[in-house]
Amino acid sequence: MKTEINNSMRVLMIYTSTAKQCFCNPQDLKRCMAEMRVTEGYYTVYEFWNGKQKKLSKKAINEFLNLKN
């Protein structure tokens, strides 16, 4: 999988229970999740903003997944 990160936008990291990880921007979240074949409840999404890592809530993840491309 190959993704291109736009540093002027938020950067997300998907981390699965099987130690797979993927960095992406919000508009690529669905594609990365599909390519990694994540299972609901067995992954964590982190956000990197202002140089800090923060775990996203389910509500925030749903907002990113509902973004229009």
C-alpha cells in the first residue's frame, strides 16, 4: 500500500491488534482501512496534530469516515 501524506492536513495512524499500521490523511481513511482489512473493535486510530499523538474517539472516527471525497 502506498499513501501520500499532505503535511498541511491532519495525519492519522491506524494501528491494528495484529501490529499492522498505516499513516494517512482523513480523506484516505476508508481506503487504508479497507486495504488493511481491519475488524471492528480490533483497531485504534490516532491523530497527529501540533506534534502530539491523540487517540480518536468513536465519534471522531465516524466523522472522518463520513467525509465526502
